Amino acid sequence: MWDYTDKVLDLFYNPKHQGVIEDKDEPGVKVAVGDVGSIACGDALRLHLKVEQDTETILDARFQTFGCTSAIASSEALIELIQGKTLDEALKVTNKDIASHLGGLPEAKMHCSVMGQEALLSAIYNYRGIKREAHDDDDEGALVCTCFGISESKIRRVI
Amino acid sequence: MQKNCIYLDNNATTKVDPEVVEAMLPYLTDYYGNPSSMHSFGGQVGKVVNQAREQVAALLGADESEVIFTSGGTEGDNAAIRAALLAQPQKRHIITTQVEHPAVLTLCKQLENQGYTVTYLSVNSQGQLDLNELEASLTGNTALVSIMYANNETGVVFPIEQIGMRVKEHGALFHVDAVQAVGKIPMNMKASTIDMLTMSGHKIHAPKGIGALYVRRGVRFRPLLIGGGQERGRRSGTPNVPGIVGLGKAAELELLHIEEATAREKKLRDRLEQTIIATIPDCEVNGHSTQRLPNTTNIGFKYIEGEAILLHLNKHGICASSGSACSSGSLEPSHVLRSMGIPYTILHGSIRFSLSRYTTNAEIDTVLEVMPGIVEHLRALSPFKSD
Amino acid sequence: MQKNCIYLDNNATTKVDPEVVEAMLPYLTDYYGNPSSMHSFGGQVGKVVNQAREQVAALLGADESEVIFTSGGTEGDNAAIRAALLAQPQKRHIITTQVEHPAVLTLCKQLENQGYTVTYLSVNSQGQLDLNELEASLTGNTALVSIMYANNETGVVFPIEQIGMRVKEHGALFHVDAVQAVGKIPMNMKASTIDMLTMSGHKIHAPKGIGALYVRRGVRFRPLLIGGGQERGRRSGTPNVPGIVGLGKAAELELLHIEEATAREKKLRDRLEQTIIATIPDCEVNGHSTQRLPNTTNIGFKYIEGEAILLHLNKHGICASSGSACSSGSLEPSHVLRSMGIPYTILHGSIRFSLSRYTTNAEIDTVLEVMPGIVEHLRALSPFKSD
Ligand SMILES: Cc1ncc(COP(=O)(O)O)c(C=O)c1O
Ligand SMILES: Cc1ncc(COP(=O)(O)O)c(C=O)c1O
Ligand code: FES
Ligand code: FES
């Protein structure tokens, strides 16, 4: 059994920011989406950001996660961390911040928090219209298989 | 500590029967002698060990001289496979299946590095073997065929005697990992093609740390554990007397209850399974519907992930599992379900419920009450859904 | 059954401490979960296993990550020796002694058939090793030196750290069978040359069927039992939770009592030994008088036969042994005493008394009362006598 902190379990059982943000074409506001993972790998996260364009402030964020306890809790934690921040501030949020916000994650589960950070990057890049280099065998459309693409080296680097 | 739960994880381990504990206790307290000792205080314990051997032999339909006590299923599997290879050093081929327990599979993988060729038989989407593939794989060089009686994850039962007949035609030894089958399927080694059979105590309401290996009389055996020559030289080490007594008692109880218990478990299992399938959309049973243990159901819930389901069940005091319990540390999806070609949409969200004779109707009711809400909640979080 | 006896056979096995039984019981009854499971009912048991690991580590002066639970001393010895050889496939030489327990000795004999050269160090008439012989045997090809801490038959203790220093100079791995030493001699792996150390539960008032293997951090290890990857991949198989909890408790109690218990046992042992030697003619202590476990005495009674003595003692409710308890079926005289060059007149009439913290003064009195009569009676039957 994984040694989850009470915080992990609380955010897992009672997430408050699940779902999507519909783009209602409000003036001065833009909705951006970030995707990471795929169902084939067993982990996937889609992040919706609602951003005030003037200030690049995150007005709201929602997640949809297919994954384990840590993945769901990390998604919720990510949103708690970025709410109200500017995109530049949000870019400074690392998976380690997510993990420490959760009071820690089991070592083997650190990669679940990486997914949060990656989805955030993806959403911000999309918002800014920056193309990210695609993963090698990336022909699956929106939800690409990046869980092995989050790549061993990346996982090692961040743990 | 948490004492009560709705325990539907009996393929991982079982509750020790109170009668088993009671039978063991005197050998943990008063009768602690070493059965090999020259004094009657120790010698009396030797008699008790042999009585337990008779009880285990009775459950297997074997002779007591064919029963070796081990520390559990893993030791039994390891010992049987190594013994078969040591006894036939000239033969270098092993046949097993893709869906074995790691106690067989990981060892076979390792033997590949030691000059053995291993054939891993495939299974179809129902978890069943193709006997033609077996037939085509058997050669005069095949030392051993090691195939499980019933799968721990799906409960799928293999046609062991049909397999064994083919194995015997080709002169190979036949080992069967029956850890999940003993106590759920009647055994009769007297009329069987099986040469060696592994069982484990903690799957049949005996304690952890004890098991038995059946070795047919006349089958050449080379011990894995070497030392003082206990178990007639076939398994050295001071015998785990309380464990052995417990295993004997558990075997006696299994034999006594097998028919009515399995019938009861099957009824509860079927109700659980059918109601879930009928009331929750997008879920499927993994594994053949009838060639299956009476106590096991493995259900895949599309678009959601197994661990998340388990933790929600846990919050309701319900114990189940995804995949095997060996190493909860493992993040890999089940090798059994992958071998069956279960689609990814289902694979990651598959849950095993395994019942025992202690499972009650009311417990099944509780699962059926909470399960739809859990699935709905997690699906609401999921980026995937059916269109 | 026979519940009471004067139990002086503690090197064969010991009484389980009532506190140990009490600690184990909840894990035989209520908390039967599998520690690897994903539910808290199983997970809570995992914590208890790790607590026991800390208790065992404390007794050994080791880190808890260095403790692997096994099924007992034989598995520990077998696993350590095989691991050492697998980790250094290019080295083909083993050094051990002529007086090891069969769990080491028989395995080494078998390894000779598998291309290994084994040096069996001799002992002198006091049961002691010659460190020069060790030094002369060590080569760059030596994979492993496996030497017991204390002998089970005579109690003779080897100078383990002096041995280890020499072993380390030659880059070999050092395994120590400390089954008889743990709990009787303080251990501190933190300041030791030992790479691997075997202990067994049932010799320290834990139950049979559980033991531990210490493996120093950084020492390459290859598991004997392969499967689900429990014990961090170093010993697969569902862990024997009640046994592990019992071993943990027993380790805690040994650590607590070691000083006063061994002092007390030594006093009783010395009185037993000295009075026998003083009052019965033609008998001798086998083994060094001081380099010895505090609880063991091995006394040779000339002109009479061990089994006959034991049966007479048994009639008086006294449990002792001749040689080791592994296989009472064995008719061979002790390989340990033969290696010491004990003359045949004494060899066959040698009896081991081994005490524990439960041994009382009154029990020793009883032995001292009956022993002269038994010896006299048997000598009257014997065709041999002193001239
Ligand atoms: C089919 C099968 N084989 C072997 C084992 C290993 O048994 P044990 O845990 O007693 O070592 C298990 C259970 O874990 C099993 O389900
Ligand atoms: C020195 C020594 N090593 C190994 C063993 C074997 O231990 P076990 O009986 O727990 O397998 C024993 C006891 O029998 C022993 O005395
Ligand atoms: S999301 Fe895959 S293990 Fe956590
Ligand atoms: S006389 Fe019986 S064993 Fe030697």
C-alpha cells in the first residue's frame, strides 16, 4: 500500500477543480488547454486555464485526470498552486512544488506530479501559441503518449 | 488498527480459520520441541507433523509420502522448477504460459540467461490456452511444462489433465502451480498426470509462511534447500511445526467444505458480477465466463484507473485489488490482462474481487451500493469517455 | 501429550516466549491482510513488518534496510552462499570449516560437483581454527568465506572479526552462520567485517519457520527465491507476517535480556559441567573451555553410547541431545567431534546440554541427581571400561 499523506488523500477524495472551462469568447479572456499522457499509458491529464489577457492572470483552472491517486491529487494541488497567479509565476511551479504542497509523494509516484507540471507547460505554450517539439512517435492526436515520453531522464531529473 | 473490512481480496491472502489458529496454538506454546529430536518431548511433535501430512495428502488425493512442506507458494514453484531441471540436465527447454504468477514467470525469465529456452504459451482474449500451440511447442528436449491450474488475477482455469496428457506423451515433467486452485477445485493426484503441484497455506485459510509441494512418487527430485536433511532430504530446515499443523487443519476443513463453500461463493460472485455489469455502463468481465474459479471476478471499468477505484473502495472499508498483490509498488499494468489483449481503455481500470467462505450477502450488497457512485465520480474526473 | 520436561536442548530449538506468542496472535487472527495490498487493511500490516525489521536490525546493530526475512537458518545459509557465488561468477573457490552446520556443509559438498573448489578448514582438539591455515587458503579466486560464529554442538566460538579482517584483505565475501550466536553474543554489524549473517528465529524464542539474513548495504545480492519481488526483490513470497512479528519481538527481548540472561545461563552451565566432571569418572568436556557460548556444554562419557544415555535421560523427563538435531535418523557420529579428533571411546558417548533463560537451578539439580546413576547403569552393561 502506498504511503499517502492525509493531504493527498483529501485532495484525491474531494477534488474541487475537476472539469472543463468552456470558451465563451468573453472579451479580454482566453481559455487554453494543455494535454499530457494517454489512456494507453495509464496516465493522462487535461488542464483548462482561463486567463485574463491583459495581466496574464489565471482566473480559473480545471482538470480532467485519468490516473492513480497521486495523479488526481497532484492535479488538484497544481490548481491550488496556480490559481490567481500570472502565467510567468505559474511557470515557476515545479513538480516538486506540487509534491511538497501534497506533503510529499512516495518516491515511485513522483512522476505523477510531473504530469501536472507538463500539462501546465502545455497549456501555457498553447496560450502563447508556441509550438512545442513533438515527441518522436507522436501521431495519436490530442492526447499523445508521453508518459514514457515524460521520459526516464526527465523523471530522474526532477526526483 | 483497522480490524473490520469487507474482505474481497482472498486471492491475495485469506483469513486464518479460527479452528486453524486453535490447532496451531499448542505448538506455539507448550509443544515447542524439535520433531527431529531424540527425546519424546520433541518426538511427539514429529507425529503431529505426519498427521498434518496425511491431512494435506487427503485434500490432494495423494499419498502422504508425496507431500513436502515448504515455506509457501513461491518456494514450492521455485523448488519444483529447479528440481525438474536438475533431474534432467540434458534437456534445456521449458514450456510455461504468459500468464503465470511471477514465482514461475520471473524464474523462467532468469533461466533464459542460463542457457534454457523458454516457450511462453499465449492466451486468447478469454484467457484460455490453445492446446495446439502447446502440442507444437513440445519436443524431446522439453524438460518441464509448468502451467498454473487457475489464474490468480482472472480466475481462469486451464484444462490441466488435457494438458498433462500431451505433456506425458512427450516425456516432459509436468508441474502445476495450484496455489489458487487447491480448495476451490477438487484434486485427485492418484488419477492425474501432474508430477509436481504447488500449494500455499495462506490462500486456504492457513497462515502465511507455510505451503506444500506434491511430488509424485518415482519422480526424481533434487532439493532447493540443502542442509540437515529434513523432509526425507527433500527440504532441509527445522520444520515450521505450528504452520504445518495449521496447514493440515486448513486442508481438512477445505476438504470438508469444498462443495458447499464453492457453490455459495459462486452464487455471491455471480450476483456481484451480473449486477455490476447490468447497472454500471461501460464495464466488462475479464476472463472466460465459465472456465473460471467460483470465487473470482475481474471487471474492467472503462476510462478510469484501478488504483483510484481501489482507494475509493478502501474508504468504504472494501478490500479488493488490481492485478496481483505481490508488489503494490509496481506501476506496470497487469501482465495477465495484457497477454489477453485487453484494450487499454479497460486494462488500467480492472479490479479483482475474490471471495471466500466468509463472504456474506450483506457485504456484496454494500459493494453493489457504493460501486456505481465511485465509477461515476471518477469518470466525471476523467478526460476520456464513451461517445 | 507430554507438556513438561527439563528442557536442555535449546541449541536444537527453544520455547517460544509467551510475549512473542502474544505479539503474533493478532496477526494470526484479526490482521491477516497481505502487506503488499493496496487497501489499508493490508497496508497496516506492512508497517508492522517494518517495525519488526527495526527490532531485528537493533539486535544486530544493523540498518533495517540490511535485514531480509527468510524461512529460517537453512534458507538464510543457502541464500547467502548462492548469492555470493552468483554475484562473483568468475571466482570459483570457497572456504568454510569442517565443523559447519549441514546447511552450509552439505551445500558446499554439492557445489564441489558444480565446479567449485572448497577448502574445509580443520579445527584442533578444542574445536578451534588455525588462522594461519585460513590465511594460507585465501586467494584472489576465493569468492566466499563462510564460517559459523558459534558451533551448535560444542558451543565453541570462532574469532569472527579476526577472521573477517583476513577475508577482507583478500577481497572475498564473508558470510557468518550466527544461528547459535545471535542472542548469546552481542552483535554490532556497524563495526564488523561481516558481509552476510544468518539468524534463525526458533533458536531465540521466536517460532520455527522464520529467520533473517543480514546483507551489508552495498554487497551485491542475488535472490534465492524468485517471484513477486517482496523484501525489495531480495526474497520473494508472501511474507510470514505472524512469524516476522514474533521474530521482531523475540529480537527485542534478546537485546533487553542478553547480559543478565547469558550471565545466569553461564553460571548454571558451569555448575552442571563442573559437577558432572567432578562426580562422574571418565568423562570430559568437548570443546574449548572459555571460547564458548555461555549456554552450551558437550560432555563425553567414555565407554557408553549417546542414544542410550539420551533415552535414560528422557525417562527422567530430561531433554538433551547428541550431535545436532537435524536428522535423528542419522547413525553417523558427530562430524564436529570427529573433526576435533575426539577419540572413539568418547565420541559415541557425547551429550550436549544447552540451556536457555528458562532453565532453573532446580532443573540442573535434577540432572545432577540422575546422571551418575545413568552412566553407572550403562557402563555396567558395557564391554569396555577403564583399566
Ligand atoms: C498462482 C500463484 N502462484 C504462486 C503464488 C505465491 O505464493 P506465496 O505468496 O505463498 O509465496 C501465488 C500467490 O501469491 C499465486 O497466486
Ligand atoms: C549453526 C546452525 N546453522 C543453521 C541451522 C539451521 O537453522 P534452521 O533449522 O532454522 O533452518 C542451525 C539449526 O538447526 C544451526 O544450529
Ligand atoms: S498516474 Fe500513473 S502511477 Fe500515478
Ligand atoms: S547399535 Fe544401533 S545404531 Fe549402532
